[in-house]
Amino acid sequence: MQNNELTFGDYIRNIRQSKGLTLSEVSDMMDNEQYVSNSYLSKLESNVRLNPTMDTVAAICKAYNLSLNEVAKFFGINEVDRTDDLKTLLLNSKYIFADRIADGKTKLLLNNLINYISVYVNNKTIDRDIESNILKTIDSLKLNTQSL
């Protein structure tokens, strides 16, 4: 299903109404780390606010048991998860950054990062362990590329 005429606010209002929930109930469904107030949800749904942050979108997806990919596909963004393309490019590239030759460890770290991001984008629940793994892998990549 795809509809480019709906805004994100229209989309989440339709979902909320189809589930028979109030804004307050949706807000209460969110955990403390990814809390979105019912007043902000109201502003999104009434299109007063049009550009929510990725954290806000993720929190709403979690509350409605949606993956980020499902939301993106609804709006016609079919290339959210192109990790297979990245992996192919990564494994077949001699250079990883401008003039830096890709060693095996860097390729492995980048492959792991791509896998974690893919799980994060396609997962219906936002998992802090996945986020932690992404950040740890980025830190390892930074250290490894500094030594190249």
C-alpha cells in the first residue's frame, strides 16, 4: 500500500483511530526513553508539525508495532534497506575511504555495522541493544581507520 498524498500525521492518525486509541493512550504506550507527549502527537496528526525527528518516528513505530521500513514503503520510499548493495560494494572495493585501502578488519566491521543497521530499520521494536551495537561498531571503525 502506498499513498504519497497523506502526510505522516494523517498516516499515524489513521492508524491510531483504526486501533480505537486516544492520543493519551498512545503517549502512555511509549517508554521513558522514547516518550512522545500527546500534545506533540496531536500537532503531528493535525499537521501543525510536519518534520518529526527520526527518534520520534521510531517511538511512534514502536507504539504501533510498525517497522521503519513499513512506514517508508507506505510513502513510496522503497530503498530504505539497501544493505545487500552496500555489502556487495564493500566486499568488492579495494579502497574503503578515499585513499585508504580496505583491510579485512575494516571490511568485517563495516559488514557488521550494515547488518545492525538493517536489523534496526526492519525491526518492529526499537532495541537498545541494537543501538548499542551500532555505536560500538562505529567506535571500533573509528579506531581501526585511524590506525590505517
